Amino acid sequence: MSTSGKYQPQDFEDKWYSYWLQHKFFKSVPDEREPYTIVIPPPNVTGVLHMGHMLNNTIQDVLIRRARMSGKNACWVPGTDHASIATEAKVVNMLKEQGISKKDISREEFLKYAYDWKEKYGGIILEQLKKLGASCDWDRTAFTMDPHMSEAVIDTFIRLYKKGWIYRGIRMVNWDPQGKTAVSDEEVIRKEVNQELYYINYKIADGSGHLTVATTRPETIMADTAICVNPNDERYFHLHGKKVLVPLINREIPVILDEYVDMTFGTGCLKVTPAHDLNDYELGQKHKLPVIDILNDDGTLNEKAEILIGEDRFAARKKVAVMLEEAGSLEKTEDYKSQIGFSERTNAAIEPKLSMQWFCKMGEMAKPALDYVLNGDVKLIPDKFINTYRHWMENVKDWNISRQLWWGQQIPAWYLPNGEYVVAKTREEAFEEAQKITQDSALTIDQLLQEEDVVDTWFSSWLWPISVFDGIANPDNPEIQYYYPTNDLVTGPDILFFWVARMIMAGHEWRGEIPFKNVYLTGIVRDKLGRKMSKQLGNSPDPVDLIERYGADGVRVGILLSAPAGNDLMFDEAYCEQGRNFGNKIWNAFRLVKGWEVDDSLPCENKVAIDWFESRFNQALTEIADNFAQYRLSDALMATYKLVWDDFCAWYLEMIKPVYQHPADRETFTRTVKFFEDILKILHPFMPFLTEELWHDELFGERAENDCCIVAQMPSFGEVNTQLLNEVEVVKQVVTQIRNIRNQKQISPKEALVLSVKVNSGISYNDYKNVIGKLANVSEFTVVNEAVDGAASFLAHTDEFFVPLSQNIDAAAEIERLQKEQEYLLGFLKSVNAKLSNERFVQNAKPEIVQNEQNKKADAEAKLSIIEKQLKDLAG
RNA sequence: GGGAGCAUAGCUCAGCUGGUUCAGAGCAUCUGCCUUACAAGCAGAGGGUCACAGGUUCGAAUCCUGUUGCUCCCA
């Protein structure tokens, strides 16, 4: 503890993190203890820490630290994923700045640049996690492209291919023209966008007039291969069998009939563009229409468009509109709102595009993965997500796993000169296989061409809980045997399908087992106005900056206070301030105790206070454990907060605090120091730095080098004296009431008061004389048999208290107060009596509930008779 | 358009299978205090027709139906 006396978390946080690292407290190796394992949801290697990470990793650290302090062998595996699209985009940009174009360099050269980039910038986020206090086993830091991790990916590809679950096919995919790759359905974010609906006239080829088509994408007319109308649409009977001319290019296309067309939308005439729309594609298949793809991979028009070649699709849209207008083919335009897909990675508008891709069948794998969740083997917390999960799993579509990129695991498929392909781990194995298939002795190994594409990053991530323990290539190794299945996974609901569902599938496929027992789904961090935090809005605080200002402990407390499980959280810096203030409170409570002198000759006069706090502490311990068992971390924190601030600081320390510059007795001091140590333990998972700092203070005596709070064992549950707890609650009421009287009558806390009690409850107030004397500054406390005249009075439980005051009592005000209370009690009694005199209540309600009502009745009646008597006395 | 969820104090949220004074917590607010651990604090206090309308029940914040408003997922 620093000598400055002020709580300054920055002074010691780095010190203790280094100390923990040095002493390898985060390190885990299999042993005879029960394991407790968390694998980190690997953040994107290009990423920097944002508030979502803060939340997520604070939760993981709290769980892992608590497990570590509960006798478990705690292992938190950190790492990053290679984020193929995002990283490749960054590297391409970096090269562009250096004047290098990706087209001009080889795959090998590109990958070298990419690895250099990763080495240089890829670890930032992990360093930031250290600031937060994350107690990961850094020796285990994994990366989804580490050799053994990549090998697991390739093995998985081959295994699933051999099972017939991976196939290649032409499909309409979500094309990201900026990333120049396909993305999966889950990576497309739909947003409502204001667009224009263009009404375009197509001339009928025989010169008999025109028809009008409404479209949001006029630039795709050059790819039209038909116009479709509903066969039942009377307006268009005359068009059946006709041909029309595509405006601007005058290509002839047929009018086809299909009930698919919605007669009420637009004009009822649909342009069919099989290459650029999924529904049109299916329609085209059905009617055997040709496919004309007019777009390049980067979203510009190609020569098949005939016009505007090389223009970007959005620029082309505007130009086509102008050209149509000039040609007299544009009937009108209308404002129109519709849902457009955007790439999660690049935010480019997704272009539906036909291309040859690799797919992974999901149906077979989804079934067991769904069952694990439905039968509770894998628990989703909160369980409201089970419905969402089930819905997705029951309607799962095949997963497009190929990406047209270099950064990632290259698909282990090898093309032969004749167009066939084989799937094999190495070129050599592929060659062997190829020879077998082709029986071609002329085939040479160099003739094999490996698939250019890589697999989706999630195709690595779904193996994460297994592959970090090398459980794919070495399924029986001691690590995977020990740590798998892991315990808790902490992540956001937005990747329930991307990742969580697929990990469960992979777990079942490779090990016939779940990957984790519990999935804690955090909410999304929003600003206090409820908006999602985003770079564009600039409404996200920089977590590292927050840590510098409030301390890591303060930020951890702040973010947990605002984060009930599964709910989005409205983050406000005020929570961090509350966290820091809490740290300050603990710090100062510590300074108080530390400052006490001890006099061994003094007797202990605080037995009641000590016994009370011990009971209260044990009670809170159960509450906290219960909250943890239900993953109610903010409640666990709040229970701890109240125990420390209210019970320990505000009540206990005030009860036992020696008079200024007077020494404490040995017993009180020793017990209090012990309480403090236990408090540090339960606080540690939430506030690791502060607790470690105080743990090593000389107040606790000499500590061995490895005697650290981080590895201390949680206090064990002790006895709870309920009667004592209840009595102290009454005593606290007494103290509050006296303080109230002081407030009302403007009596200084320094002025001692005299107190008498007429006991009706059986509580032995003698035991609490000291406590009440100290907390309420009462110099004389006597038990009386009769009411004291002319004194301020109040009720605590059913006991009557009297405080004679130098000033006269305002009898009228006192009467009014009592009458108010009487009125309330009479009303209350009435409702209780109404219940009790209701036969159906007495018959139907559970006996203990009826008994309760009777207790309430007796209690109210007792209070009423006291008040009546007091009123009579005042009147008399 | 289909599905799910939510609505409780100024704010963020608890409130389990209806029944202890059930209407709560934290923060914020108000009042009084620089009482030598802490003003990043202490002591008090106020604040809600539990979205709205019906229903079931001896009894509803809690269960049912409808209405309104918001959020998310899917098409």
C-alpha cells in the first residue's frame, strides 16, 4: 500500500500483473484437481479492444478467477482468429500504399507480407486484455493459422468431404465486391434502404406497343433474359408468346408465364435476370433461360453488358437511368424502401452472384447439435435463446465455406488436367489418388493444380475448443482429455449461429461430445441512448482510456454493474465512476483499520458486532455463491458491494471503531483483520488489482512469495445466526430512528442523548448497549416498564423507545404522526382480517400462508395497542 | 409477411412455480453535514395506478386474452 494514502489504481495495477505473470499464476497444466476451462472467443487479429470485448473478457476473467480460488485448475486459453477478409483487406491496402498490387505478386509473397503484418499488429488486442487484468494462460496463446490449428482445419475438410458432406457447386452466393469474395448468409446484414423504383418501358418486338417493368436495379436490364407475367393476369393476356426488346441494347427476350409473379407489385411485369438475383435464378432454371452475367468481381460492368463497360454498378445505375430517360423508355420513378444486404466485413452492398463454391452440408450435423441444447447438455444462459437456436437449427441451410482469398487455409482440393479433382492432405497424396482414378501413367505430379480458394474463417473457429488442445490430430492427448469439454463459453448472441452452433456440431463430429457445458450470452454494449456502439457514430469510449481514468478495477466493476446476463447494456461512464468510488471506499476502510494501535490489556467489548458481522458475512457468501451458480454476475457483484460498503464499512466498522486516538483491543483487531482478508478474497474476481495490493500489506503480516490473493482459497461457509441477524436489523432501525430525530430536531451528532426502551419483543437490549451507544451517540440507555413522558418516541419492531429532549415535544405533531401510523395499521389490519375471515382463503391457501396472515394480524394488533396507549398518554 | 422477446421509480434493472408490509436495489435527485478512513465521503428523505383494457382466482406486477409501443431474428 502506497504511503500517499490516496487511492490511485494506476500506481499498482501494472506491478501486480507482472508479478502474477512472473509467478505463473495464470499457467495451467493438467493435474489431479478438477479442471475449469474457458476458451476465449478469439478476437479478430486486426481488431482493437472495444467495449464488447471489455464486457466479455471481464466476465470470463471473473469466472476464471473465482474458479481458481475455489480449488479448481483454472485454464483460460487466449488467442486470435485470422479474420481472412478483414486481414486480407488490410494487407492489400498496406501493399497499395507501398505501390504494390496484389495481382502482381505471388500467393507466397502475399502471405509473407500478411504474416509480417500479423506479427507487427496482430497482438495489440491481447496486450490490451492484459491491462484489463485478464488472467489468461498466455503460454497457450493460439492463432487459427498456427500449423497445428491449420492442420486441424484441413483434416476436418477432408473428413467431411469423405463423408460426402462437403461438395462443390454453382450457386448464387452473396458476393462482396469490395472484398472480392463470397460471404455466408450469416455475414450479410440486412438494412432498410431508401431507393428508387424505376418504371421502364420495353418495346414489344412486333411493334405492337410496349410493356412496363418496375425495378430497383435498372443497370441490370442488360442481363435480362426474359420478362415474366402471371398467367392469370388479364392485363397481359395479349403478351403471351410475344417477345420484347431490352431497352438501350435492343436484345430480344421472350415473355414467359409463371404464377410466381405478384400481380399487385409494381406493374405485374417482372424482368428476369438470372445472373443477378436469387429468385430470378430459380425462375431461370425452371424456364431454361440463359444466364448473362454482366458484372465483374469488383462490381463493375463487363463486356456482356454491351454498354457502360467498366463502370461501377452504382454509377451505371444512374447513367442507365439517364440513358433510358433520353431514349424515352423511362416511364417514371418512385421512392421505394427495401431491404438490402451489406457485407458484415466491408459494409459493401452484397451482390447476388453465381459462382462455383464449396459447401458444407448442415442437415446431419444440425440434428445432434440441436439435441444437446434441447436436452440441456449445453445450457444457454439466458435460456430465452433456446428458441432462436432451435429455429435456426431446424431451418439450417448449407454453409458456403469457400472464400476467394489467399489469407487462410487453402482448400486441399487438387484439379487434374481433365477437370476432375481429388481431395487430399498433400500434393503427394493427391497425386497418388489421382493416378488411381485416372489410371493415366502420363500424369505428373506438377500437373495437379490446388484449389485457389481458402476456407471461411469460421471453418477454423468452429474447431477452436478442440484444436487449441490439439485434439484433432491427437485426440487422445492428455491435454484434450483433461480440459475438454470446456466449462463456460462467454460470447455475444450475434454469433450464436456463426460460431456457437457450429462449435457444437464440430464437437459432436470429432469427439462425440459437447464443446462446453454453458454458453453465457452477453448483451450488446450500447450507449446510454440505446444506440449500438460504432466507429461511425463515435459513441464508443476507448476502453484503454477508461482504464487509465478509472483504473481497471473500476472499469470492471462498472461494466459488470450494467450487465445483467443476456440483456443489452446501456453503458454509461458513470458506472465506471461508481466502480472507482467503490475502490476508494475499500482503500479508505483499509487505511482506517491499518491505523489502529492495539492494546493487549483491553477487554473485547465488541463481541456482538463481531458475531453479527461473521453471520452476515456467511449469509452473504451463500447469496453470492447462489448468484454465481445462476450466472447472475451483476447480482453477485451487487451483493458483494452491499456487504462491503453497507454492512462492513457503514455498520460494522462504525460499531467497533475505537474512539479517536484510542487503541483497539486485540480480539477486535485480529478478527477485523481476518474479516478484511476474507473480504479481499470475495472481491478479488471483480477487483483483482486492488485486492492484491492490499493483500500484501504488512497489516496481514509476512507473506510468502507465492501467498497471493489471486490463488487464495475462497472463505468456506460458516454458521449463520438468524436470530442475531434479525435483532441487529431492529437495532439498526433504532439507530436510524435516533438519527432521524437528530435531523428533525437539528440536534448535532456530537450531543449525546439519553435513551429508554420498553421491551415487548423479548430482545435483550443490554447486549446492544455498546453498539447503540456508539452509533447513535447515546450516553445512557435504560430499560423501563412504563412510557417516558415528554420524550420523543418511536417504535422499532414492537419495542417502544423514548428519547427525552431538552426542548419540549410538540405534542400536536407527535399525535399527528402517531395517528398517521395508526391509520395505516388499521387499514393494513383490515385487509388482513378480510383475508382471514374469507372462508375460501382459509380453505384454499397453503397453511403456512394462512399462518403468516395470522402473524401479520397479531403484529399489527400489538403495534396498534401500543400506539393507542401512547396517544392516550399524550392526550392525558 | 413469419417467429421470438420486452414494457415495474428520472435512469439501468431485480421481483423463481400467483400469497411474509410486495411494490424492491443501485445510480441519480432533494435536505443537513468538511463528525481526522473516505466530499470519490457521512447522515437522512422523497419518488411508481407495475404500458393500457378486459378476464381467471379468496387473492394478480406475477396466469390468460386483446390493444398500444419498442427490440431482435428470419423471409
